[in-house]
Amino acid sequence: MIVKSNCKINLGLNVVRKRADGYHDIETVFYPVGLYDSLEIKVSEDEKFRFSSTGLKIPGATASNLCVQAYELMREHFNIPAVGIHLEKNIPMGSGLGGGSSDGAGTLLALNEIFGLKLSLEHLKAFASRLGSDCTFFIENKPAFAKGRGELLEKLNLSLSGFYILLVIPHLHMNTAEAYAMMEPAGPARSLKEIAMMPLNQWKDSMQNDFEGPVFRKFPLIGKIKELLYEKGAVYASMSGSGSAVYGIFNEIPVVEALFPGCFVWVSNRI
């Protein structure tokens, strides 16, 4: 089975409070975007589990990959045989786009179908939440208002139909834990759920990502990318998550690749 595991962007992100367990409560809006990794999963002929990857290099040990962790989690609860998983990695890591989380969720969905486990979406979400805070979103993969650590989801009737999304990802990495350590959590004056329902041309003055301040101070290039997107006509531009990806939402297809030498640049078809 081949699965396309797409990424997401954050439409705003408020860090609300630090919790007793060391995590932070946030609120954000997750929106799916068409840049995707490809997963091929099939039953192993020799009964040995295998994981391989091509495309962008994946740092860290194989055991830490969320595809592997998703398989191990399912094997703990169900009598499933060994599989081979091959990941074609296209979504840059450490970019705030949730590529690893999407791969983990895609593995859960594929294993459920391959082995006829007939797990409900709620059951799959419960497994996904054990892999990572935003893995839950990718089970249904529809626009959602997220609270808690990002795992508490409420569907939103939100569409960017008719617009183009441009992603610009510099070769910089902001450690998420470091980004949170630089934050001063504060309750938002206005809920992002409410702001997201406003006309898109009003988002610039109302919707914010709390991580932008500390991240832009450490990596001024990321802030400059956001400025350039507005200069080139973006209706709304923002960093996604804790970075380093920056996106712009455009009425017309943007032609800006030459402005961002050395960056990963991707533009959607008209949504």
C-alpha cells in the first residue's frame, strides 16, 4: 500500500500557559497542505521488520522515527505480522510542518486498512496522540481548531479555496523545546477560532504566531522571509509552528523562487 502523508500549516499559534507536566497549552488552527511524503508499506516476506528511506536525509536513530514507533505501538495491541516500510521524504524536518507526525499517522491508517483492524477514527486518534501532540490531526486531516498540546481538536468549516500557498523553508532549525523556553505564555485577547472565521484579508492585523518574536530575534532571516512574502503580494503570511517554515497565502500564483536562494521553496496548485 502506498500512502501520501501531507503536511500542515499553523494559522496562528497562541501559547496560553505552561502546564504542571512541563508541556504547554496552546491554541492554533491546523490546515492541511499538499506537500507530502510517500509511504510504501507491505507485509514482509521473511517475517522481518524493515524500515528504509530515500529523499531528504532523516537524522536520528531508526527507532525514533514515528513510522517505526507507530508500527511498534500497533504490534503491542494487535497480532500483526512484520512489515516493510519505505519512506520517500519530501517534507523538510524541523520546519514546523508536521511531516514526521503525518508519517506516523499515515502508518497507523495504513496498518489499520492492510490488516482489516476496523479501528474507528476515535480509536486511531487515541493511538496517534501517543506518538505526538499533532499526530491526532492527521488522522482526519481536515481544518481544525486545536487546544491542549494540540491534540484536542474541533473541526472548522474553513476553506482556502481559490488561493495559492507558498512555503519557504530556510536551512535553519529552531529547537522546539528551546523556542518554548523563550516564551512568556499569556492568554490570547481573542480566540484564534474566532479570528480564523474572519475574512482572510483581516488576518494580518488579528492573527499571530507567538513564536515569531523569539525565533525572528534568533534567526532574522526567517522574519525577512515573511516581510518579502508580504512585499510580493501575500494576503497573509506567517511562520508555521516554531519554524523554520514560513508561508504566504496569495490570490495569484506567486513567482518568487529567485528571492530565496538556498531555501526550499514549494507552491501549491490553486486550492
